[in-house]
Amino acid sequence: RWKPAAFFQHLTEAAGIHAERLGCGFDVMYAQNLFWVHSRMKIRFYSFPTAGDRVTIRTWPKTIQQKLFYVRDYEMLDDQGERIAVASSAWLVINATTRRMVPPQSLSLNLPTVADRAGLDEPLEKIGLTETGEERLRLRAGYSAVDMLGHVNNSRYVEWICDSFPMDAYQNRTLDWLQINYDHEIRPAEEVALLVNDSADDPNLWTVEGVNQTNQTRAFESALHWRE
């Protein structure tokens, strides 16, 4: 079965292909010393494809949220047109030199918006972690984790989150949904600790926080929900 990180990889690739068709792909943006970065993403899983399955991905720009985030939605369909997964993502435009955000009002991307169509019709809010969790994993960002922008790739964080749970969690349950908010990038050779916490109200709800041990910043916060 596809692992959760595979969904992130394929949806991100679809977003890149569509951005190129809309005239704001990687090459066009980087020529202006700009690039797209994931800020938040939430996926709701209905089923997990297996080897040989044919999958269709649809994606579209939905709106600009809080005058800050470019929101893009997705749906993933099987051969019968049934939904495998739906997702919503928030993107920022970053200056490649300063690594600072560039607000949409200062850009002229002329992206379409499809505000009346939703893949995942749920807001991408802050997760709001309030307690320190149990450290389950500690890693150093090596060669294989870093992408062409010089930081850890967004789907690699999802792999780390999944590795924070034991194998029997996947044998007895399946993921219902997963949200990750990217707060600060992790650069090569930096070390990150993953802190895991369960919910007092829902035994199937968990949070995972990634703390950069090199500079003591929060790299990401995540929430995920299991179903039996």
C-alpha cells in the first residue's frame, strides 16, 4: 500500500506541473529569485492504493487566505472515479536570498481562483500545541532528506512523523487524516527531535512536534487521526 508520504510526493508533483501550466512554475519563479514553499497541508484518506492501481490527481488554486497563503486543493481518484483522498494545502512565496516571505499583494502572478470548489473543505488552522510530548525519534538532516532548495523536503517530514509510531500501529489501524504545518525550515546537518503526544479526549488523535535541536526552533507541528 502507498505510504502517507507517497500522497504528499505525488500531490506536490501535481501542484508543480499545474503551476508550470499557469506560468508560475519553478523555473519562472526562480528566475525572479523566488520559490514556492509548503506552509500547511492536510490530507483525508479514504483508501490506500496498491501496486498496479491507476490513480488520477486533480488540483486547482482555490483562494488566497489571510492575504498571505495561496491555498491549493486536490482530489485523488481511483479507476472508478471514487475518491482515494482529498487534500488542501497552503503555500507561501519566499525570496530565495533572504528566505523571507513575499506577500501576494506585491506579486503579479494572476492565478485563477476557484473558491466555490473544495477538495477538502476544512480550514488550515494552527494546530496549537500546548504540551511537550515524548521524544520518539531524533534525526540529522542528511543528503537524502534535502531537496534542491537546500532544506528538508516536505514529504520527508511525513516519513519522520510516520516513523514516530511503531509498526503495530499500522497493522491494527489506518490513518484517517493527517495535517502538518511547516514553521521553520531544517537545513543540512541540523538535528531534529520528534515529540509525540496523545489526546486526553480522543485515543485516536495524536500530535507530533518537530523541534530543531540545532537552533531551538519548532520546525513543524502535526496532528493525525487513526481509525480502527
